[in-house]
Amino acid sequence: MPKGLNRCENIFKYRYPKKEIGTFFSLFNADVHEFDSIIWIGLDMYLGPENRVTKLLPNESLPQYIKDKMDKKYIVSDVLFGHLMTHHYQYLGDDLLSKAISYGKIAYLMDLILPDEQKENKFRYTKKELDWCQKNEKYIWQYIVDHELLYEKNAKKISYFFNPGPFTKNFGEDSPSNIGIWLGSRIIEDFAKNSELNIQEILKEKNIQKLLNSYDPN
């Protein structure tokens, strides 16, 4: 049994005693799926990029960027992210900023629940990818502002900020995917740091401009 799975079971028994953890073979099609009181984990999606079976899979059916992240170190974060998205995701709007902040609240909860988990794991990043985001935060923000994407609602124009992939379009091959989720987490981090509100009040706050006002990308 993967070490990540043992940790996941221990955490969920403590945090969510009514939930059970189950495993299944997903035919390389699903990592985490919650159904009723059971959270199912597709263990084949965590075999590791160097596993013999993983290497045999053609890139046409399973792209290399997915294989590269088939790591058991992501199990705990994947399960918690999926659970929080199912039960605590707060829809705030269809524009890029609103979507980023909605995801940012999930990332904020993950930090509270998993304070000892490596930060990069919570975004399915490597340490190098997280470092790239942190070093280029001002550039990411400036790009969004300069291209008038902050309040853009056209899904085709903003989807690449939230969809998985080998990198984020227009940010170069050294960038990771899901930059929109990471950016949302930074906005909520700054808001929480500069606010006197408690955790529940922060999570319930729906005023996008108020949430944004404390953000400093510099």
C-alpha cells in the first residue's frame, strides 16, 4: 500500500470520520472520485512515471505531462482537493478573477487542514514549478491586467489558467499549469493576512473587490 494512501486514511479518519477511503483500478482514467460516503482512489494513476506499466502507455492515450505527475506524493492533496471542491466550492462568477478566488478559498482551506504538507503538492506542482510562480508573480499579474483578462468571462480565453496541461499557454514551457488556481490562493492568503476576520468570515466573504484589495503581487 502506498505511503501516501496510509497518510490519507489517517488524516481523513481524524478530520472526516464518516468518510471511508477505497481504492480501484481506473483504467488510467480517474485519480479521485467521491461517491456517497466513500472516496475512491484510482491507484493506477499513482504508479509513478518510471513504472514499467506507465512507460508502456502511449502518449496519445495518456500525455507525458500526466505521466510525469503520477506520483503517490500527490495522493493526500488530491483527495482533500476533490473533497473540498465537492462540498465547499463557492461559485463567485465566471470571470477569471472570480474563478481564481473561488479556487483560492479551496487552497486556503487545504493550507489550514494540511499545514505540514509540502506547498507544491497542493497544486500538483514540483518544487521548481512553485518557485517559478513565486518568482514570476508580478509578471503573471501584469500579463492578466495588460491583456484585460481580469474580468474576462469568455471561457476559451481564460480556460488555460485553470486546465491541466504541460504548462500555461502564453507563459512559456517553464511555467506550470493551473496558474489561475495558484494566483487565487495568493489573493486569499494576502486577504487573510491583512484581515481581522476569522476563518469562517473569510470563507463566507463574497465581495470580490474587497477580497482583492489586500493583494500585493510585488
